[in-house]
Amino acid sequence: MFNKDKNIFSGFTLIELLVVIALIGIISSIGIVAYNGYTASAKQKAAENTLNALSIAQLEYKSNRGLFYQSSSPTSATALTTAEVNLNLLGVQAFQVSGSQSGDKLVDQDYFFSSSGTATTFILRAQEKNGLCVITLNQDSLLTKTSC
């Protein structure tokens, strides 16, 4: 605002303030969308790394028992199959803390895990808890993503 009596500016106009607020809103919305993409990508990569670790655990399981490990429900990944895989392949048992499962790397992830196996093949499955993304890894280290 321009003061005619003193020839000095005494503040910002309403239009200038609204333009600045609009620009801040646009920039922050772009940042939030980019941040959500980065976090989703990081969660997928963590699930892929866990599948690779489980693949190594499957090979050790087979060398000890003669066949690959299979979850109780091999075609779908749930909290139960995640706990089974955790215990039988990684040797880690989830424990209760204040009514919720905690204390292991599988339960704390945003994916459920399951395993199907026979004497010669296995398929490890990671299914997003709150989404449609499914990542699978087989005995040949072939990684496939569905709806990710």
C-alpha cells in the first residue's frame, strides 16, 4: 500500500497476500504428492529386500529338511502367514506388547508375507496390507509386481 502523504509503503495489499498464499498452497501440494510417491517406493523396496532374505532362508530350510517351506495359506498373505514365515524361515517369533504384535521386521512392515513350496520350487508372496500391490519371488529369483 502506498501512502500519498509520506511517500512510503506501509504494507501489502490483499491481492499480494492472496497470491503468496496460493503459491505456497500449490508448492506444498506438489511436495506432498512427491513425498507420498517416495514413501510408497521405499515400502516396495523394503518388501523386495525382505523377499530376497526369505529366499535365502528358503534355501537353508530346504537344505535342512529336503523341501521348501509352505505357509498354511500359501495363496494369500495374511497376518497369520506372516507370523508363520517369520517363525519357520527366520526363526523369529512375534511377541505381544500392549496388545499388538511387535518386535520383528515382518510384522512391522506394510506388507503381509506368505510362502508356497514343494520339493523343487517355491514362491514367496508379499501383499500390501492396505492396497492392491502384490510382489512375488520364485526359486529362480524372478521378481514380479502386480498392481503396484
